[in-house]
Amino acid sequence: MFGLGAPELVIILIVVLVIFGGTQIPKLARSMGQAQKEFKKGLDEGAPDDEPESKEPEPPVAKPPSNGTAGQ
């Protein structure tokens, strides 16, 4: 994807640990998880707007009236 291998990921994790500290990482992960959950919820709420509001079947078409001469 971006050419990141295992050594690069380890270095990134060490830098994050140094910057935020061990106590702040769980809080950061929790807030990122909540943000992702709210984002997905917002996407789900916006999805039904694209569909037609009425999902009722159309009424059947009325047959033309017969003149009573059928079968003669």
C-alpha cells in the first residue's frame, strides 16, 4: 500500500509511544474508536434518504367494464 514494512511500523509505534506516553494511548484509541462509531452512524442515517420514500406496491390496474356479450 504505502511500502510500510514491519520495521517502519515498529518505528512509528515507538514514536507515538514517546510523543503521547503510555497513559495517553488508551485514551487516544478510545476517542478514535468513538469517532469512527459516530461516523458510521452518520453514514447509516444518511443512507435511507437515497431510497424512495414509498415502498408500497402500486394498485392493480382496473379492468375495462364488460358489455355483457362475452361468450355468445
